[in-house]
Amino acid sequence: MTDFSLPAVVLGLPLLGALFILFVRGDDRVVSKNSRHVALLIALCTFGLSFAALFARRITPDSHAEWQVDIDALSMIFVLLISFLTVLSVAVVRRHVPFCVREFCCLALIAESFMLTAVCAQNAFRFFFFWEAAAFPLFLMTAVWGVEKRVYTAYKFCFSDLAGAVCLLPVLLELAGRAGSADFGALAAVRPENQAWLAAGMLGMLAFKAPLFPFHAWLSDTQAEAPVPTGILLCGVFSKLAFYAYIRLALPAAGTVLAQWAPCLTAWAVFSAFYGALITLKQTEAKKMAGFAHLAQVGFLAAGVFAMTPQSLRGVLFLCAAQGLAVSIYLMAAGALTVRFKNAGIRNPTGIMTSLPYLGTAFFLSCLAVLAVPPLMPFTGQFLIFIDIFRQSAAAAFFLLFSVVLLYASFFRLFTRLLFGEPSAAPFPLPDMSWREKVATVFCGAVFAALSVMPQGMFDLAGMAVGKGN
């Protein structure tokens, strides 16, 4: 009798759902509606099963070692993040995807399945294959459903991702050759004599895929040009898998060299955070601001992994989840505003709190989440990282703190311009939040608030991931 494997069900359900959606038939309106409903149901079921796996972390892995899947503590953080953000992504398809909805939902579920398989894989080459495979549906979701420069932006993302893959693949080949196996457990035990080029390869992967300065050009353009559901998956979770790979592979295999390079690497990460915050100060478009604010947050995350202490690594894992949620909620609110004012032909909107009080309030709260205002969830992760950076270098900690101040200044300008003042004249009354948007906002806010007020469960999970040595 074949043993039940909950991880395999979690990985396979989105792919089965994507195949089922392809057979939805009817006129365009019926197909679009049913595709959205089926995709949302599949995404919710996947998240529910992922949450169930949190309490039964190791059920029964696949008996074939080469295709073994499992959910350990490190994988669980990203499994929950992927499955939850897919729910948010599918939930906003109705407003942001005007055509070929069935195909878009299908691609979103395929991307979810590939990313889940990547983080649950116990084989490094399987992880690499499915991580790169997930980039293809995201490429199509940008190139087909994006706005003005969508094709150019999609290729920019594709080539940056390919550059990161080129940096990572030789590292995997070398480690697997020395270990005689591609399993993560065997790779973690390898201690190669020449770690410098392995460390350089992993740093190249992180720089292109996370990304870090000066390899960040694709990030802001993708946020501005891609539809909101794609941006949620891309910046909320796909780019975060670079830190998963770095913690899983680089720290065990090249930790000695990375520790020697730590001062220079920390300076690089801090400069990325400072640069991202500084450029955000010059932006006026809400969605593009999210890209540069994300770059500043990635600088914080990179500083945490370069510090290489248990506390900073716990902070990195916690901030990955927190920042993924925060930027997704921000994109939902900013995207809703953009659609409304674009349809009304308003290029420089003002007075949103007067004309759209519910949506304006949701946008304001999402900005606070992105800014990591205390005591919200991202602040906790940033604080853990900041403490260890301060212990190692007061100067680096100062510039990290200064980058936070610049982000506050940039979003303060956004508040004063968008939210307050006289409402923009519109050719027709602009609709405030629909009941669907209110439900999604309350759901996201409740989850975010719960994790902000009661973060101990996520802390314990991050502690197990770091303590296990992954």
C-alpha cells in the first residue's frame, strides 16, 4: 500500500488545479468567472494543507530518494509564504487581468506548484530546476498582461534571472561532484578547500535574483509594468527564494570565506539599502516606489545573512515572511488606486482620503507596513538584524538606520500628495472599495496583525530552521 504524503499533495494540488482550469468551457464571461473561482478555491486549499503540514511537518516522504520531498522548518516558512501570497494574487485577478483570465490563473497556479516543489525538494538539482521553471510562467504573466513596456521588462527580468542561474549552477555541480550526491544533507557536509569561487558564485546568484545593487534594474520596472498579481508572486516570494538558497547552500559550504569577507559584504548590503531608500525619495509613482523600497528591504536582508549569526539569520527568515506580506498588501492597495485613476484619466491624484476613504485608509496602513513601523511585523525582523549589525559595525548600523529615515521621508511625501488636500476632479464618481476588496483587506490585515502581535510561532519556526544548521 502506498503511504500518504502530505508534502506531495501540497505540491501537486496547484498543478492539478491548473490542468482542470484549462478545461473550463463557456462564453468569455463565464470562463473568466469560473476560472477565478476555481483558482481561488485551489489556492485556499493549498494554503490550508500547507498550514496542516505545519503541525505534521514530516508525514511520509517519497520513498524514492532522488525524488524525495519533505517540509522541514526552513522549507515550511517559504511554503506558507508561497501558498498564502498565491491566494492574494488570485484574489485580485478580477480587477487587474482584463483578458485571458483562464490562462493567467493557470500560469499562477503552475508558478505556485513549481516554487513549492523547489523549496520542498531535498535534491539541489531538483530545487534548481523547479526554481528556474517558476520564472517562465512569471515571464509570461508580465509579457502578456503587463502594461506599456511589458515585453522589454519581462526580458529584463528573464535575463537577470538567467544570470543568477549561471552563477549558481557551477556551484551545485562542484558540490555534488565532491559529495557524490546532490542531496542537501550531503552537500552541507562538504568542506571544499577552495571556497572562494563557490562563495563568489553564490553571491552572484544573490545579487541578480534578490537583487542587490547594481543588478537591481529589473526590479522597479517589473513592479511598475507587471500586473499586481504577478508583482505579488515575483517580489513577494520568488525573489525571496534567493535567501533560501543562500542559507541552505552557501553558509554550510563556504561559511569560512564568507566570514572573512563579512565586512565588505555588509558594506555592500548597507549601500544597497541606502541606495534603494535614496532613489525611492525621488519617485512619484506608487507602484514603482514599491520596487525601490523593496531594494532597500533586500539590503536589510542581505546584511542579516552576511552577519552570519543565529539571531541575524532568524531575523532574515522572519523579515522574508514579513516583507513579503507587507509588499503584497501595498501592491494590492496601490494597484486598486492606479486602476481607478487610470480609468478616470487622472495622472496626479490628490485627496484620496476625502473621495475614497476606505481605500485611502487601506493604502495608508499598507504604507505603514512597508515602512516597518513599530510594532508591526517587519520592524521585528529589522530590529533583530540591526542589533547584530550594530555589534559588528556602528557605521554600518548608522547607514542602515539612515536608509529607514529616507524611506519614511519618501512615503511621507506620498502621503501628503495622494491622501490629503482637495480631491482630484474626475469625469465620473470613483467607486470606493468593493465588498470583495474589503474582505481581502480585512483578511490580510487580520493575518498581518496577528503575526505582528503574536510572532512567537514564526520565531520558533525560524529558530528551528537556524538551529538545524540549514
